[in-house]
Amino acid sequence: MPPVESIWQQAALGAAGGIALEVLHWYSLSRAPGRARRFAKGVVYWVATAFMVGLGALMPLLYVSGSASALLCFHLGAATPLLLQKLTTAVPKIAQPQGMKEEAPALRDFFSW
């Protein structure tokens, strides 16, 4: 396979990697009863999904100068959202007072697989 030289092709391959990862993420959410439904109703979670795909598209442009393999661009697009999701879930939870209930699931819960 010839190297990818166009920045638009690199961005598209990075976005494809981000989309692939987000499809797996939503599939993982759907495996737990009712979990995907909780998140599918919130606009914040769809914006977060689009943001992750956008970061996946941007990363090959920032990381690669000149030509690159298609696989590298796809990999960068998938790895960037995954790294950010893992970093988000690694941050300690902020303590909540007892008796307080969250009405909507937290964004942190959305990122946990």
C-alpha cells in the first residue's frame, strides 16, 4: 500500500480510527443492561463522542509531517481517544456528601468501559 501524503486522507484515516474506537465503546456500553440507553439520551455524551472522533482526525496531522502509512494514521486516530478515556477514568472521584444522588450519569462514567 502506498504512503498517504494528503493531509485530508490522513485526517480521514484518523477519523476512521476514532470512529472505530467509539463504535466499540458504544457496543461495550450496550452490553450492560440499560447502560447505553442512559447515555444515548444525553447530548453531552454525543458531543463527547464527536470530540473524540475529531481528536482522532487531528492527531495524525499533528504527529506526522509528510507521508505516512495508512495504518499509522488509523492507529493514531484510535489510540488518542482511548488514551484520553483511560486518563479520565484514572482521575480520582470527587467525594460527594452522603444522601446526594446524581440524576444523570457523570461523564466519567461514560468514559469507563
